[in-house]
Amino acid sequence: MFNVLLRIALASLQRRLARSLLVIVMIAMSLWGLLAMEGLYDGMTEQVIDNAIRSDSGDISIYGQGFRLDPGLHHLIDNGAEISTLLHRDARVKSHVLRLRQDGLIATAHYSRNATLMAVDLAAEDRHGRLASYLVEGDYDFGEKGRGALVGFRLADKMKLKVGDKIVLSAQNSSNEVAALALRVSGILKTNNMALDESAVYIDLARGRDMLMVPEGVSQISILLHDRQEVMAVRQKLQAELGNLDVRSWDELYPALMQGREMMAIFNLITSLLVFCVAGLGIFGVMLVSVLERLREFGIMLAIGTTFAEIRFMVFAESFILGLSGYLVGSLLGGLTLFYFYRYGLDLTMFSAGLDAFGMDTVTYALIRPGYFGTALAAVSGATLLSVLLPLRILRKARPMQAINRI
Amino acid sequence: MIFIHFALRNIRAYAVRSLVTILLLSLTTAMLVFATAFMDGSHDKMLSNAVEIYPGYIQITHPDFRAKPSLDNLIFDVEAVARAVAATPGIAAAAPRFETFVLFAADEKAVGGMLSGIDFAAERRLSRLASSRTTGRYPEDGDGNQLYLGYELARRLQVEVGDELAFVGTGADYSFAADNLEVVGIFRTGLFDFDATAAFVGKDYFDGVMAATNYATHFIVQPEDPHAADQVTAALNERLGRHYVAESWRTTMEGLVQAMLVDSIFGYLTLAVIFVVIFFVVLIYTWLTVFARMREIGVLRAVGTRPGQILQMLVAESALLALAGVVLGGMIGAGLAWYFHLHPITLAMSEEVFKQYGLAASSMPTTFAPLIILRDMAMMFVLAVLSTLYPIIKANRVKPIEAIHHV
């Protein structure tokens, strides 16, 4: 019987083919737009977060107690080697790096500016957060004698620095004296982490220790995990074991990025709700007319023994076929669009100045999450089912049996 | 006139369809009007905040200063520039500034920052420095080594009002410059980076200690009407000749201007997805009502009504519905724009996000621009009528005999 009802439902949709196609196209277009928008916006947000994690915070960072409020050489982590051993033993930890940092001044023969000295091990940084992938000019190298420096691209732009230019870094050392170091720019980094691009000067860790007179001790230990879901568990464990240090997850260090992610989720949800409500209204109109114009047909069916439940099933089936067809076409188009932008990215180089101001990459790669398609299927199903409730109620009240006698 | 009469009758006869169409168009128009007002308003607020806090609407520099901001490319005749500015109409205030980066040292802390020599009296009209004071007092010209310090910089240096600190830097003649300063006031603009690096002394004192008499890195100009900044810039360039160049905020803050443009583009793309669905629904509803009246159309054709006349009747009907929806939606959108223009929207959740991007704004007023609202309404009206044309034209092409027998 259900096969017969399904065939009748299909025949009804075919009879009003243009109308049915319009509804399918409407659902497909809305889904296509929503999926593309969601994947691209999420991709944009996650890229910004990923840049911050890779270039600075890691999934978790450890600081000396009080360092974040008062960054200086008197709030260092003294037992870096011990913590390294501890982290090596934890299978959840993918990598970690040790950094020494101090605020100071960068100067050329003509100009000077405030800067943040980042004394690092370049090879370890590359293994950790792929720092070398952020290089836009020059070499990812401090040179044989460690006299090179990598400079953030915004700082380089403001100082009009080029690869090979001589710079002088000055900063307070651990004896509270002002120490200076002459270096040459060996490369320029664009991490799209605004704070780093604006002020970071990466120098060799050993040379930084000499300059700042810090033979041991580090300012920050940045940790990356194999699975980001483990952040809270690892953070709690580390905090318990290193009670005198400040252990922070990336979202505590970059609350604005977390808020940005939450805002984007709310924005996507509101847009999706709005679109599916309106699409539901479109399906409702078609189903209402479809039911009303077939009152006599339904009356005859009831007269020959079809139950109202079977008619209800038929109307639901019509609505569901429309919704499912639209969903399949929309998902296919949306999926293909997302795959294209996942693979090749959306190139917004023409707006690079604006994207740089927001710390965003000029090429945005879309995300493809199975959840997009699952949520869309639930939303389309919900919209198609809800949109036939009122037409069915009207159908029941209209007494189709009596409609047989109407002209 | 008769077509309007018929159209009105049909609108009443298909009340549900008419109501849904009007409501959908109202919603769409209200959304567009409000979204435009919100985007324009929030962007204006962010830009005006960013411009007015310190950078100013127009800057005059040596032609090579932007490309190479060295001490060789200063304004070496401040008085000549001041005379050119004074002779240019449309200018409310102007003053020279000299910005340089130095190392500040206080007790056990040393931090790099920007030390600027400014005209404190003139800055009251050029920037928001005076109104951003949190503690102490706003200095006056002739105060000597009295320092007006950014809140975050004061925190990093661990100094308060009344404390002394020293600076080390390079004078305008490349000489070594150093002196002791006394903190008399602390300001907080809300722009984290600015508050973390900026400090100000009187230009008269600065000129003496930095050997910068009659020199400036740039001149800041406040036009009487900020919207006329580009015209005033052009007039200034005519007077300044080739020795100096005036640039409006659109050039000096190109990144931020472009960032707002990118934000608008993504905003309109999202609206476009919603609008596509809404116009599909309008199209579907028009389709349903036009084809429901196919027999009526056939009879009208059979009694001699020309296709053009039927087209006029149906288009008049769509236009009236579109007009009603657009006017209602425009009024709702305009009402919201007006209300939130007077009572700005507070985005407490976004405060951290804005701070991260250097945008000191947590409350966003919408703009209320009647001409823009009318433009949006006209656009929605045209789109709404266009979206109904396909079913109208298609129905009008059916032969009278087929139309009469249409089921």
C-alpha cells in the first residue's frame, strides 16, 4: 500500500512539475549558500585561531608566576629542563618549545621602534608550529654565527626593513642594565598573529641568553597536543604538577579568538534558522495549495476506503520528497563548492591590507565538517514536516468526502 | 486605472497570499535597511574612533617619510607648513607632532615606547588624548619634563602619577638624547597597543632635549567638516607644493578602511543568501496565485482582453504588494535605525574582539540616512517586482482555450 501511496505522491509532484522544481531549486539554493558561507566563515575563524596557536600560545602555555601581568626577566621559569622531561613522558603532548622574551627597542641608522625580543631555537620552532611556513622573505636562519634576526612583517614595514639590513636591539638584561646587540635581518615572517607581526624580533636563543644575561630559565613553554580535545585534561594535570607556575590554555590566552568563534557560531545559527524558516514558508505555501486543490481527489480516496492516516502519509511523502531532493542537490553543490575552497582556497589578495588589519590570511581555506550536512538534513526535514502540519489540519477540517459533491 | 482596480480586488481575494508576500517583503526590506544602517554605523564609529583618538583626519609629511620614516625625511620648516595650513580654508585646528621611539627606564623596568612632542593645547581639538585621562592631570604647554603616559605602558613600567622615569633615545640630529621625566597624568584610550606604547611631552620641551626646534615628523590637521577631509587634503596639497604632502585618513589608515569594506562585503553576501530564499518564496507564491487564476485569465482572454492588458493587471498587483511590503519594511527598518542611532547597541560580548583589532568601540550606533534608506527600499521594490515576472509572463503565454481548461 505504501508503495502505491508513494507512487501517487510522486505522480502529484510530477503533475505540477514546474512548481515542484521551484521548491527544489529554492531549497537547493538556500542550502548551497548556507553550506558555502558556513564552511568559509568557519575556515576563516579557525585559520586565525590556528595561526595564534602555532606561532605563540600552542594548545597550552606555561609561564612563570606573574609573568603575564608583568613580563620581565624576574618572572622566568627556572626548571625548564625538568618540565621538558615531564612533557616528553606524556604521550598526549606532540611537541613543545622553550622561549625567552623581553621587551626592548629595535633601531636602524634612521629610525627606532619598540619591539619584543623572542630568543628561540629555530629548528625546534619549525618542528613545533611550522614557523618556517610563515617566512615571506629571506632565509629561515640566523646564520652560522647566530647574527641574523627574523622580523615580524608589520614591524619590518614600519621600520622599512629589508633582508640584509643592519639593526640594533636594546633591552634591559637581568642585571637591570641596558644591553645592545647588532644583527642583520635574515628574514621576514608573516604569522598573521598581529601582536607578533607588529613587534616580534626572533633571535638565536644562545645569543639572546648572552645579551640578557640569562644562562638558564625561559619565559614561556608552548605545548602542542596530538588532540586538541585533551587541552583541559592536560592543562589541569600540568597545573597540579607545576603548582608554582602559570599554566594556560590557548583560549585563556586569546579570549578574543574564542569569543570570535562563539560569535561566528551564533551568527551561523541565526542565519540558518532564518533561511530555513523562510524556506519552510515556501514549502508550506506549495503544500497548502497542493492539498486544497485536491480536496475532491482525497474525498474519492476516502470514499473507496483509503484511511486518513494513509492520505497523511502521502502528503508527508510529497513534502519529504521535495525537501530531500532539494537537500541532495543543495548538499552536492555546497559540498563541491566547499571542496573547491578547501583545496584551492578563496583568494582575497585584493583586500590584503584590510585582512592584514584583522590578522587574517589572504587565502581562506574552507572547512568541511560532516556536521554541516547533518544539521542541514535535520533542518530541511524539520522544515518540510512542519510545513505540512497546517495543510493537513485544514484538510481534516475541510471534510473531503463532502467535497466530492462540490463543483 | 481599471487595472489598479482589478489588482486591488485580486489582492483582497487572495488575502493569505497577499499577507504572506507583504510580510516577507517587509521582513526583507527591514533587514536590508537595518543591516545597512548597522554596518555603516558600526564602521563609521570604528573608523572615527580609530581616527579621532590620535591619528587624525589629515596628516602632512615630507614626501618620502612614509616610504622611509627616517630623521632625514622630517618636516624641517614647521612654520612654513603652519602658514600654508592657516591659509587653507575649511580647517578647524592643526599642530605639529614629533614622534620618536625611545627606551623608558623606571627603577628595575625598561620598556621601549613612543615618545612624542605635541602641542597640548591644540591636541584638545585634534585628538581624544585629553578626554582619555584616567589619573593625574592633562599637561599644559610649558610644563617642561612633565609626562603624559599611556595606562598600559605605566603598568608595564610600574609607575604612577608623581613617579620619575628616564628615557634614552636619538635626537633629531642623531645625537644621543636622554633625560628624566615626571609622570603627571595617565591616559587610557581603549586602544591597547597605543596605551601600551605612547607617552607625550610638550613640543617646546621635546624640541630642546631632542634638538628638534622647528622640526616635526608630521603635521596633524582637523577639517571643520570631517566628511570634507578629501577636499581639504586636495586644497592643502595645492598650497604645500612638492616639498610636503598631505594625506587624508583614507590613505593613512588604508588597512582599516579596507577591513571595513571586507566586513561589508561578507555582510551583504550573507544577506544575499537570505534574500535569494525570500525572493524564491515570493516567486512561488506569485506562481501559485497566478496559476490558481488560470481559468479566470483564460476567460478574460476569451472575452477580448489583450495579453498586454492582463500583464499590466498582474504586474500592477505585484507592484502594489511589493510597494506595501517595501514601505512597511522600510518604515520598520528606518524606525529601528533611528532608535539604535539614538540608543547605540552595546556589544559587551564583542569588546575583547574589538580590542584585539585595535578598535576602541563597544557600543555601536546605527546611521540614520534617509537617502540610503530610500535607495534600499527602491532596490527591494525592483527586485520584488522582478521576482514575480516569470510566473506572470509564463501564465500570460498560455492560450485562452488551454487556460479555460486548466485544472
